[in-house]
Amino acid sequence: MCATCGCGSDGVTIDGKTVHAAPGHDHALAPGHAHSHDQSARPPDHEHEREHVNAHDHGHDHAHEHDHGHDHPHEHGHEHHNSHAHDNDNAHAHDHAHDASHARNHGHAHDHGHDHAHAHADAQAVHGRTVSLEQDILAGNQLLAERNRGWFAGRDVFAVNLMSSPGAGKTSILERTIRDLRGRDIPISVLEGDQATSADAERIRATGAAAVQINTGTGCHLDAHMVAHGVAQLALAPGSILLIENVGNLVCPALFDLGEEARVVVTSVTEGDDKPLKYPHMFRTADMLLINKLDLLPHVRFDVERCIDHARQVNPQLQVLLLSAETGEGMPAWYDWLTAQRALVMSPA
Amino acid sequence: MHELSLATAVVDACVERAAGARVLRVRLEIGQLAAVLPDSLRFCFGICAQGTVVEGAELEILETQGRAICEACGGTIALSSPFGRCACGGVLRVVAGDELRVKDMEIA
């Protein structure tokens, strides 16, 4: 899955339809145009002596990009100023005879007699130019996430990223939340992330709320680009709460900002109370921990205090609520938090 | 498996900056606390690079150590997981080790 753009051939769908690459978005950039060197297109008298590259394996790879009309002004990257950067001191007298004039008429038979047979195939032997990037690997996703964030802020939309392992009860919590908040005049919409099926979006639609299903195909998390596409399918009313249910996974979603205002992680008493220590990245980036399936607590070995203590070791600021989407116990406190957080992002009327 | 997303992002960044030149080597800085498996990233990088100017490039991963400062006593502590407590009981703030950066690359 592509973090800069979940588009294209990797199987991401929104409500069953393939996400198309945005125009100008060409990130498969010209495969193979490095150094194509098409032998057949070369006039027969043009004898590059290619063997000398392959024979001694020190990777200096003629960066010529001649485009086969054969007008190359002959600069040929070539870069082996006799320095060779061999970086070793085993004094192997390789004497580059290297006819520097290079025979402009394309005889190009620079005779390079250096036949050092030692294999210095290490990184040092690579002749190249260093280009500094100093760029965050997630910069592409981050940029799109900030764009989403601005879009949400401009519409007073409170976006929540809900994450958990599979089966912790995210969808059940959403269903009950939507039903219970129905009387409060707060528009709620849902983005459902799953690898496959639209089952969860259908469950949400059955509550009356708008829902769009994002299928990530093989992808193990949502990213900001998918969310932008998903949101485009939702007619979000100003002042909405947008609940984004991430793919069930306690690892990967933690790294990908979607542009949300709040992160909520759900765990349940049927899981181990050591989950926060086992998956610290997820708990470290969350604002709220919901411990679900409280109704099952009498039947399982789950130490609530221990779980909370573990979670706060990882994230001292983490807020925690205990609830059961099944019985409704503890849910009002969650609704209070949700509506209070939403009020914070609303611009003054 | 988010390493696949990260590898794609690395390859995209390199392809963009290489502007058609062949990429020989890419250097990443990955913090020990960044929730990334270098081996998995390496594997995915090889796959994502196929058919681009990055294909065949060597991937060098510089791993940086986790480090935190105690908010209470100001001491610096080495960390191998992204949480912990200071000996004084204070809360730790991670100051290094969660890097996920493309440092530079070598092009032909």
C-alpha cells in the first residue's frame, strides 16, 4: 500500500469502486529509463566496450542516458577520475590507460586496461553523486493528513480515528453511539476501514448514519489519502462527528496520521491486560482508551487496574473509560467526552 | 506490514529526487523506537524498487538509539522500548529513537 497515495493498482476500493490515481500523480515514474542502453539501437561502429564494466565489478555504471537518437554529446557521466575510491590500501597498480581524448568520433574504445581482479564490490566502490534528502519517510502521508485536518477544521468536523485489534468491538461501539446520540442533533458519519467486505458499513447504515466502506485490499491500515477519498463520498454536514474506524490492527495504524482530531484505542476485557505494553506505539499515540466488554468481566481473568497502569506507563496523559457496548454500561461518559471534544473544535457561532 | 507502505514512500521520494538518474544507494535513519523492522523494510524496499530507477540500489539503514529525558530530574536515559520510568519515578520524554527519515542517496 502506498502511503503517499493509496491509489491505483494495489486494490484499495471505496464502497467497492477502485480509487483512481489523481491526475498528475504519476508515481511509477518512468520505469526503466535509467540507463537503457539499448544495444540494438546502436550503430555497429559504436563499441562501448561494455565488458569493462561487468568484468571488474566496481559498479561505475556510465550514467549516460542517451536517448538513442544517437546524438549524445558525449559526456558520459563516466566519472572515474582515476580516483576509484577503492578505500583500501592493498596497492593494486591498476593503470587506467584511459585515453582521455575519448575519440569524439565515437570510436569510444577507451582502453581501460585495468584488469584488477580483486572484488572490491563494497559500497565504497560505487561512484556516484550524493543527494541529500533529509526527509521524513511519512512526509507524503503527513502532508495529506494536514490537508484533511484543514478540510475538517474549515467545516467544524470533529474527526476521530478509532483503532483496536480485530474483534475488540469498534463497530459495536459505533452502532450504539449513533443510536444513543440520535436525539441530540449531532450529525454523525462513519468511514469504515477493512481489508475486505462492506459488512461493517452496512451495519452502520442500518443505524441510519451515513457510512462509506474503504477496503484496503492487502493494506493493514488506513492512510490519509484513502480517508480523503472516502470523505469525498460523504456529504459531511458542518458540525459533524466523523468516526473513522481503522483496520483492526494494533501495530500499523499507529504510524499513519489521517488528519484526525482525536485518537481512540479500544481494547476489551477478553484480551490480555498487558496489551498496552505489548503494543506500546498504539497506546502511546492515543488520547482515549476505551476498555470494552465490561459485561464479560466476571467471566474472564482481566485486571482492569493493571491494564490502566500499563497503559499509563506508556502514555501518562491517556484518558480511560470502561464500558460495554452490549449493555450500555459506561457509554454515557463516552458520549460526554465525544460531545465535549466536538465542542472544542466548533468555531464560535 | 506497514513496512510496505514505508518502503513505497522511500522509493517514491528517491524516484522523485533522482529525476531519471539511476539510484545506487539509499541511506535511511530508523530509530529503534520507531516500530519498524529493518529486515522487513529491506525486503519490501527490494520489491517496491522494481521497475524504477531505484531498482538494485543498496539500502543502508542507520539505526539510532532510543533516548529519553526525565521530566522530573532532567536525567538522560537510554531506552529500548518507547516507554519507561526514570529511577526517580519521573515521567520520561522520548528525545531520540523514533526517527523515520530518508537521509540521502547516491545517484549515478
